[in-house]
Amino acid sequence: MSCYNFITKVLHRRKYVTEMPPSETEVVQSLKKLLEDKNRELKLKEETIALLEKELDDKDAIIKHLHNEIDKFRQVVKPITQKIITKQLNLGDEKPRIKRQAISAEPLNEAVGDLHITKSPKTAT
């Protein structure tokens, strides 16, 4: 249905049956008003789209930044994690260490019984 037919029907409904059909001037005015309304709607939608596109661009920038931060974090954490895993694997091959209660100036050997204490007699003065 064309706009002209639509406007004509709308105008006919508003008028009494005894009145004459709408004049061309009324139809043109109605079409102008309809056009202005549609232009306002279109402008509002375009502004909304522009706002949403800007918001989308901002969020894309945030996502890129966060991906870069994650990549940096992975570059730092991965080598550290590899070192820890390697160290744990290496420690698993050795005998468990003796837990000591104090720090000694000299390291203790595994063969504690091999140590000989040499006694020196006191000198008489």
C-alpha cells in the first residue's frame, strides 16, 4: 500500500462520511509530518548506533589491553613454573634430607658416625 493511500484512509476515518475526501494540501501536510517523524526516529536510531559503536570500540580496546596483560603474565609465570617443576623432579630423586633443629656452621655429612673427636689433654700451668 502506498503512503498516499494510507494517508487517505487515515484522513477518511477522521472525517465524517458527509465531508469531502482530503484535499491534496492535507495529504501533503500529513506526508510532511510523517516524514519529519520518521526523520526524527532515524536520527535517534543513528545516535544510538553511534553511541553503541563507541562503547563497542572502548570495550574492544579494554579486551586488547587485558589480552596483552595476560600474555605478559604468562611470559613471566611460565619460566618460573618450569623451574619449580624441574626442581621438584630433581628433589624427588635424592634421599630425603635430615631435618635439623638449629643452623650449624659446618655441614653435616650423611655418615655421622664417621666423625672422630680428637681430645687434647689440658696442659698443666
